Amino acid sequence: MKKQIAVIGLGRFGISLIEELTLLGYDVLAIDNDSEKVNSVVNTCTHAVQADAMDEQALKSLGIRNFDVVVVSIGENIQANILAVIILQELGVKKIVAKARNNLHGKVLEKMGAGVIFPERDMGKRLAHMLVSQNIMDHIELSPHYSIMEFRAPEIYIGKTLDQLGVRKMMGITILAIKRGEQIIVAPRAAQVIDRGDVLVAVGKNADLKKLYDME
């Protein structure tokens, strides 16, 4: 059975999230009190409904408690964001993830037991990493100290094995996968030779991953 996800709040982040979740094959319910925003996603997601996130009865009638995850993507109104989380908790929603405007807002949401996302901050960090190196294609922060990075193999990698490069022994970085055109080599061995055009997916400490920038 497909995982069911509801997204409350159809700003730029909410709409982008809905589009991506739908592409990934999830059943998505989009909720907003603005009819124009609801109409803009009606052909994108599974269901789109005009409803007020502050209306407990309206959310209850939508069967919101039966969804696997509910994302509160209300960004401008912090009070509405927090109240929506409270209402969802009272309705018995299993997992709630909420968008935070700032660190203080995020701490409040964490204290309430909600998962917290900082779209603007996280995108800024990813963009910063991509700007410092022409080879970095994506950067995902797992914690304040660890990240996953996707990068094109630098010229000095070409024709060498992972063991020769000392990626794990000398840098403390683990290569999770290598993308080679349409092929994906999962958990490559130390003897794996890097070809021109390979894209490597690595995980490690941020300080160690930074060493990859210096190898270009």
C-alpha cells in the first residue's frame, strides 16, 4: 500500500514538496485555505482540498489522522504553524513534520515532538557547497557534523582505484555509490577504478568532505 502524506500550506516549498512526492509515487493530499492555490495543484497530487488548518473538524473530516505523515508547510504565520501542529497532535496524527522560520521556532516545534525542517536555511547551505566547487552536484546535511555529498570525479581521480586514492583510509570518507551513466554501482569495492564522468556519492564528516574540494 502506498504511503499517504498530507501537506498543509501551499507556498513555494509546499508545492515543490507535493510535486516531488507525487513523482516518487506517493498518495498526496494538499490542503490550503486559498482556493487559487488549491486549484493550482489539483492536477498534480492525488487530492487537493480547500480547508482551514485551524478548523479541527475540517481536518478530522478529511481523515487526517490516518495519514502516515502530515507536513505543516505554513511559513509566514508562526502562530498558525504551531496551532496546526497542536491540532494534528490532538487528532492523533502519527508523524508530524513542520516548517520552521527560525531557530527559536524550530526549538518550540522540537519540544512539541514534531520533526523540523528549515527549507531556506538548508537550501542555502546546499547552494553554498555547490558554489565553492564546480564538481559538487548536491550536498545533504545529516547532522551538524556529517553530510552526504554527490560530486563529479575530479581529474586526478580518473584511472585510479578507491584504494589508491585513499578515500577511506586517508580521508575517512565512505563512497556509498558511483553513478556511471545509467548504471549505479552500489557500495563499490576498494579495487573499483574511477572513470571520467563518474559521479560519486560520499558520506563523512564535513571537515573530511571539505578535503575533496581541495583535490580539484
